[in-house]
Amino acid sequence: MHVFKSVSLFCSALVFVAGVNAAGEIKAVQLYSQDELLNLINKNEHLSRVVLDDCQLVQDIKARAETLKIPSYQFLWGDMLAWGVCVKADPERGISFIHKAAEQGLAAGLEQLGRYYAQGKLVQQDKERAVVFLREASVLGYLQAQIQLAELFIAGYGSPYDYEDAYHWLYNAITADKTTHKKITSCMQGLEKLMHPKAVRKAKRPLNS
């Protein structure tokens, strides 16, 4: 996987598209900045935001995905195509663009592909392939991927050689969400049953040490 490179130079530009609100007044829709779009993606609000903006930014999103090849916009455009949001549904092209984002190291793209292959959503179910994508996202610190990866390990998929890394990431995870915290605890307990006590002790080291 290539290292994800920031392209905020392109995304930070202010781009406005004319629209009309309920009162008949012209309003302007600002194109999402890199940080804003990544935040929307991480909160799974990117598709609803495109709809909320009355689908006015479709051509700008497409251009940044297809011409500028910006990973976050490739992911957004891919999701729009996959689920038919503001455009005609084309799952095959949609997954292709999510793959392009993942190939550039976008953690959300890697996680989503891993989740889709694990669940058999839009693609043929392949849990071993899911492990590969989720591990890449986990290395980048994507907590959702780390939890799903641990769940697959506990279910018998993946390599035992990776248990220590999975435990290490979860042991150092920080979250204020109680449900997520419970999932982390459950995953750690499940991994402990599969690991040698010495490996568990080693995994309880500080992050990046």
C-alpha cells in the first residue's frame, strides 16, 4: 500500500456552487476541505452530507476523484456510486474507486473494504482477504479496523503471529464511547485465550515502543 499523502492544497480551495433555498434565495455550497471530508467519513456522515447539500457538488466530487485522484474524494465518489447517492448506482465502479483510495493508504477505505469482504457486502465474502485490508488500516491506527481485525482473529481467521500486534493496538486504544470500550475489552479477553502469557505481557507495552 502506498503511504497516504495529504492533498489539502487542492481541497482547501473555496469552491461554491449556486443553489436556491426554500425562500427562493441563492445560496452557496462550499466544497469540503480535506480535514472536513475526512471527519465526515470517519463519522460515516459523508453520504448524508452530500444529500443535505442537495447533490450540488457531484461534478466537483467526481473531478477530484477521477482527475485529481484525491484519496478522500475517491472514497466519497466510490461510496456515492456504490449506493446510488446523487448518481446512478454502479457498485462495480464504486468499489473500484474505494480500492483506489485504499491503495493510496486511506485508512477509511482500507477499513471499509475489510468490512465489506468480511460481511460479503457488494463483494464475495472472503474473510482472509478482509484480514489483509483490516490489518493495513489497523497499522494506520484506525480503531474500528483494529476491533474488527481482533474479532476475525478470535473467530479463527488470520495468522496467530498477528495476535500480539492486535492486542497491543487495543491495549493502547483510547475512547470515550462506552460501547466501543466494551468491545475492546471483550476482544482483548478473547485474544488472551489464544496467546501465550508471555506474548500478552509483551503486548502491554506503550504504543510505538
